[in-house]
Amino acid sequence: MHIGLIGGIGVAATVVYYQRLVAAVEAKGGTLDLTIVHADVHELIRNNLADDRPPQAAVYAKLIDRLKAAGCDCAAITSLGGHFCFDETVPLSALPLVSAVAPLDKYFSEQGIESVGLLGTRVVMQTRLYGQLVKTRAVALDAEVDELGQTYQDMAVAGHCTPEQRAMFLDAGRRMTKELGAEAVVLAGTDLNLAFDGQEPGYKVIDALDVHVAVLSDLATGRISLDEVTKTR
């Protein structure tokens, strides 16, 4: 299956998606058929902060048209923050959209995890992943959501994590496990690998990007069908 990715939101996350998707498909004995289009991270941030869903959905729809013209069979958004207008995009999309949010609840349940701490954009943390976690309790540092969200945005745009930013995220994760009862901390922002890769924070970390990549690689290698993925939404 030919996979289409909406990238650029941000660039560092897109690179990681590319690297991990290639590796996952190769590990499953397949050959990856992939096309990536580039979205504007600054436009996404403006629409996200203003909760302007229809304009961003329209942006996605145009990019998905390009993916369809390139021969893609499905499309995916390489940003959990960028999923804020997922439901508005679906009816405009020329291709089936493979959510990065929907598979998470199932994954947590299968891992026996009942409570998770969230790091990501302000909206992701405030809405507890858009309210789509049914089987799993989600917590966040509500008093610090604005600061953490702004720090995440700055890191995503720069494509680089400073030592101070890394320390903030690692400490936030620690406090969610110690003070709020989170059994694991979810990197619910696709650029958070910049802060957590190569680190040993002392608590369980789940990268939502990896869960999404697992689904996309299964689609790419024919292990699951689009119907199996989209019917769970």
C-alpha cells in the first residue's frame, strides 16, 4: 500500500516518521511505497491556537489531493497537535485518513496501562488527547499547560531541544508519575523525541509516534487493511 504523509509540522518530527517507518517496514520484510508533502508549521500553529478548524482542514484537503494525485492509498498527519481538526478533515479528504490518536487507547489497554501522563501541545494536554481516550485515564500538569505547550511549540519550530527545555519535559514527566499517579508518560507531541531520545528518565515513556508508525507499517506491508483501521474511529 502506498502511504501518504503530511509532513513539515514540524520538520524534525517528519524526519523521525520517515526513519522509523522505513525501519519498521524493513523489519516486517516489506518495501515502503511513500510520498510526503510539506505543510507550513506556522500556519498550523496559528490555526491550532485559535481553534480554527475549518481553515486547517482545508489546508490538509489540498495537500491530500496532491497525495492522491501521486498515487497514495491513504494519508496520515505527522503531528498529534495537528489532529485538532481531524474530524473536520475527514469529509474533505480524497483519501482515507489514518489517525494517530485512535490507536493509542487500544495500545494502552493491551499494555495493561490504566493511567497516562500527557506531554504535547497545550490543546492536546487540556483536552486529554481530544477526549478520545475511553479506556485510559489521562492526566496533565494543568497549572503548567500553557508554559509546557509554549515550550513544546518553540522546540518544534526550531527543530532542536535545548538542555533547559529537556530538563523541563523530563521533570514534568517525573511529577506526573510521582504526584498524579501516571503509570507511563506519553509523548503526545511528535517532536518530543528531540527531548527524550537517548534519555533514561526513570519512568516508563511511550512515544505516540511509534504507535502510529506501527499501524502505518502494517498497512504498508498488507498486514492490516484500511477497513480495519478506519472502522475503529
